[in-house]
Amino acid sequence: MATNPSIITRDTDKIAAVTGNLYESVSVISKRARQISSKMKEELNNKLAEFASGVDNLEEVFENREQIEISKFYERMPKAGSISIDEFIEGKTYHSYRDTTEE
């Protein structure tokens, strides 16, 4: 059985060490992953919008090789979660706490 090379075992102690709490670290990582994901989706949609046509007749619907290559490029890119974990461990992610005691 072949294994997926994108699956990486992470040291949870290393992740938790940054904030002092594993769950807080996962929260920061997930928020950053959402930011990365939305940015990547926006970039992809902008590139694919160039190929959109307003007319949907059968003669004009065909495989566009450039559009397929762009889609495949984005499929091969690392996932947003992996990128955000790497950024977090390397200290490239900024996070802070809101002071809930002030009113």
C-alpha cells in the first residue's frame, strides 16, 4: 500500500511550546490556514476568470489547455494547513491575546 507523502507526523510539544497550549496553537494555525486558503482561492479564481465566457453553447465549450494547467498547478501546491503549520513552527506567524479584563 502506497503512503501519501503529504502526510507528516508533527511534534505536538513543539507546536504547543509557542503558545503554551496545544489548543491555542491549533486555533492560531487554523486561522492562518483560512487566510492562506482564501488568498489562494482568490488568485485561482482571478486566473480562471480570464477564460470564462458569457456564452454557453456547445461549439464554444472546449478544453482549454492553459486553464487545465493552471488548475493542476494549484492542485499540486501544498495545502494551506501545511503552509500555516510550517509558518507557525518557524515563528513567521504573529499572534496576540485580547485583553478581556478591560471594559
